[in-house]
Amino acid sequence: MKRIVRSVWLCCILLAQINLFAQSAKPKTGPVPSWVVKNNFDYSKTSLDKEATEGSLDVFFEAQVSLAEHCRYIRQCKKLISQSGVQNASTVSVSFDPAYQQLTFHSIQIIRNGERLNRLQVAKIKTLHQEEELQNFIYNGSLDAVLILEDVRQGDLVEYSYSIKGFNPVFKDKYAGELSTGFSVPIYDLYYRLIVPMGRTVAIKNQNDTLQAQTSTLHGQQVYEWRKTNIEPLVMQDNTPGWYNPYPRVEISEYKSWKEINDWAMDLFPLDKVLSPAVQKKIAEIVQTCSTDAAKTKAALRFVQDDIRYMGIEMGSNSHKPADPSKVFAQRFGDCKEKSYLLCCMLHAMNIEASPVLINTTVKKQLRQMLPAPVDFDHTTVRVKLDNDYFYFDPTIAYQRGSIKEIHYPDYQAGLVIAAGTTDLTSIPFRHIGYQHTSDFIKADKMSGSGTLVVITQYKGDEADEIRSTFNNQSVAEIMNSNKKFYAKFYEEIKSDSLHYTDNDSTGILTVTEHYTIPDFWTEVKGKGKKFSFSAFTIAGILRRPKEKDRKMPIGLLFPLAYQEDVTVELPMEWNVTPTETHLNNKGFAYNCKFSGGSNLVHLTANYSNQKDFVNTDEVHDYLGSLKEYDDNENYTLSLGAEETEKTYSPNKNNSGSNVLMLLFLIIAVASIFFFARRR
């Protein structure tokens, strides 16, 4: 309860400060800046109307930027084609950061039958704090200026223009940005203009587009202009990888090299900070109790991960500049850059080499295809040198356990190590030490009534990190209920009996044990017999099946991923089965399964691993073929005295090693005789 009260109190203080700031940074109205050129667009186009989404589409969008004026001008017009367009596009909303920006509206109009109706009423514009990142414990100070338009009708055009003056001072008057030239929605006219003062040079790079800038000079300044018309929408297919971005765009940057980005970042992360007595005391405790650099690093990492909670106040220049490490230590919270900076400073004080690493968690190694710019990164981690080898750690991942050399680090692939001498991005080697091993024990004491399911799962590496986080953020009751819903997909009336876990601090292996009751173990088949079906439950739940089979885009896969599952079924009588194997291997995943039995036990052992984080378009056919073969052989059915009414198990006649489980009529007859003999 105290924790909740403190969190609520902190949120109230932050929001109060933001609201006070907002009062002094209210949007203004004013004329269009003199450096802006006036464009005339055609409002009568209709060829793309059929492509409209949510009842509206963009007639035009223009953005003009003056580096000398530190100002960005935007003008936009939407056509409301249907009533849903009226519902979805009748609000004007503009985001800005009052810490360093001033928002000025120039016009807000409704165009109806050629008549322009003025809707610019500054008194009705509300400034609201952005809430998108609050759930991720990020407070960025940005505001939304919102005006809900009145008397909007189907067929109207909504046009508005505004300018935002002020660039983030953390970038020290250097510019970097991106111009989108393709979207998921249609647009008739697109216009960009960039004005660069004399003596300043920008690099320009196209991504997925051949659009070239028209250049000219104006009052000694270099002017770049881009125009594009009748842009049809580009619709993403489902289940694409996170790094995949097919949208055309133009990158712009004043930064000439990654070395320049490193030099800029080194000023933000100085490692020679004077640390507070409290931080020094903590360091002394670690040094006193740990004899090796590896042990000291592990102790410092665990402290920052577990005792410094994740939360960021990223207002103004603090979007990229970390707070003082002593402050972060005292307040016991910080975002990724602040937790990483604190860890680096603590290790530096212990004479252990440590450096911040700037990361892009989405595009990963695709960073190498981008122009150098500070805005290319969205995360900060740490590189540490131990025994003449480099290790990477993510201080934002809490509750990591195991030896220092086996602590999981996500597959970020590349990053910029902030250190003297850095001139380029660094490739980050991937070490996959995680796995999940599940043992399912299913038991039926008799040929009627209930059965039991015991699930014992061992987790290591990233798999264990995720489960630890779950246990630290949810109650056991919540976890039991969630897991029960998963197994209910296989056994509708299953009941959850208990759940407990053990965590080995030295090995990092976390073990979870679950007990379930399956009330109606055997399924009656039209009164003629009984059957029971099972599979490798966990593996069945993680396979990714795209809805769109005709792929023009790659399929994203969870990576790294390595699962082993053993299923043992104990039956009330002897059961003869035919041993079989299944081996599936494609560019997406590998799956190997063995099925066997003996006496009254039936065994299933399955291994699944993803080969990489995506399946390319030329690999999709094989991937989908393997998925179909898996689906055809996923379920195993034990039947007694029952005619099979559904093909739950289908052998591959062309492959003696494929999944085969057939209870032939002869086996059924022998088993039935044996069963009734035992009953007598």
C-alpha cells in the first residue's frame, strides 16, 4: 500500500508541475512565418477516395523546416468521405514539448462547398499531457494541443496549419530528421521543404524511394524541396519482423560520422563524476564482499537492476541526457540511460572498464544502413571488460540470476559504444544461453473419471528472466489462472490445483511446478469407446502462423527460442503403440519429435527452435509446408474400442520417419480383450 501511495504521490507532483508549465506554454495564434512558401493544392481529386481508411484521407500534407529559425511549419487537409470520417477526423491534435518549443496556430478551417469556415478559437484549445508512455513509466513532458471541432459534416474538408519553434537543445544546434514519403493511408499531394543556412551541410539518404530533392538558393541559404502526388497506401502484412520497414522515406542528418555521434554522447556520459557518499558507501560494500571483478560487476549489476526501479522523467534535454548518477541512486529510479550510467560510474570507481552502449531495439543491425544521427537510438545498455573479454548487460532487465558470464543479453546485434576512440558501430556477438525444458506427466488411474496433469518446467537465461519478472509483478493466483486458460485450450474443464517455484541463484535455473486435475479424462465416442488426446502443449502454443499466406513481406519469428518438452502418459493398462519420429527443418524453425511406448506408459519427446528472427519471402513456401505437416501430426490420440471419427493423427506414407500413431483394429481388439479380462 505504501508503494502505491508513493507512486500516486509522485504522479500527482509530476502532473502538477506539467500543468503549471503548460499554463506558461499555451498555444498561440499568429501569421504564417515569412520564410514559408505558399503552395496551391488541388482539392477536387477523387481517384484515391476508394482507398480511404476510417472514412477519411489526406488531400495534402506539407512540412517546411528552417534550420536558422529553429522552426517547423505544418499544413494539412483531410477529406471526410463518410460519417465514420466525421467521427474519426474531427479533432485537431498537435504535440509539442513546452520545455523548449512554442506552438503557434495559423489557421483551422472547415471547407464546405467551397466556403471556408473559420474554426480557430484559441480559448477552446485544450492542452493535455500525453499519456501514451505513462504505462511504460516514462514521463516526457510533451503536451497535446487539442481542439474538438464543432458542426463537422460528411463531405467537409478540414484544413489547419501551425508552426512549432524550438529544437531540442541537447543536440547542440545540429539537425537530424526523417521525411516519410509513403504511408499506410492514401494522400494526394505531399510537399517537403528544408532551408539550410550557409556554412552548414546536410547528408541526404533515400530508403525504399528514388525521390530526389529539387535544390535552389534563397538569400544565401540552400533550399531542398520534395514533391510527390497520388500516393497509394502501402499496407503491411501480418506478423512482419520488427526491423522490417518497407515504407519509403528520406533521411537527413548534419552528423558526418558515428564518431561525431560518439563525441556528442561522451559529453552526456562523463565517467569521472564525483559520486555522493551514499554511492561510495555502496561501492565500498561491494568491494569488501567481492574478491574478483566478475563478482563486483555482478553485485553492482544486480543492485542497479533490482533496487533502482525503471522510470524516466524525460523532459526537454533529459530526453537524451541522463540525470546525475548520485541523484538516480538517491531517488532509486531511472530510465535506461540513467540506470546504465549509474552502473558504469560504479564500475569505473572500482577500476573496471565499463561503457554505455546506444542501441536501437527495433532495427538492430539495420542501423548500419542509416545515416548517423542521435535520433537513431531508443535504448542504452552497458559493455564491461572482464578478463580481457567484453560482456554486454542490460540494466533494465530485473531479477537476472546465474553466473556473470551466463547473464542473458538480448539480440540487439549492433550498437554505438560510448568510449574514447569509437569511430563506428560495434557488432555485438550473440550468445544464446536460454532454454525452456518442460516435463508433462499425465496419469489416469482407471478408464473412467478424472486424471491428473503435472507440469514441471525449467527456465534459464532470457526465459528465466521473463518468468522471474512475472512472479515479481503478479500474484500466484493470477499466474495460476493465466496458465489454466492456456491448458483449457486442450482440456476444457481442467482445474488448477497448485503452483510453486524454486530459483537457483548460482545456476540461474528457475523451476516451476504445476498440478492440474482433468475431470473428464476419457472422451466418449458415440457410446462405442473412449479416447484421449495430447500433444507437446507448450510447443503447440508458440508456433507463429501468419494469416496472410501469399507473402510479399517476411514473417517475423520469436528469436532466440529453444524449447524441449517431454510428455509421459501413465495409463491404467498396458498399451501397445508404434514408435514414430518426425523431423521438420526449414529456414524458419527446426522441430524433432519422437513417440514411443512400453507397458502402461506412452512417451513423447519434442524439441523446437527458431533458426533466426524472420522467414524471407523466398523461404515462406517451405516454412508454411512444415507448419502444415506439424499441424497434421500435432495431436496424438489413444483410443480403445472406438471408431475414429476424426483424423487427429495422419501418418506420412512417403516418409517412414514422420509422425505415425495408429491403433490398428487388431491392437484395439487385443487391448479390449485384455481390458475386459482384467475387469472380470
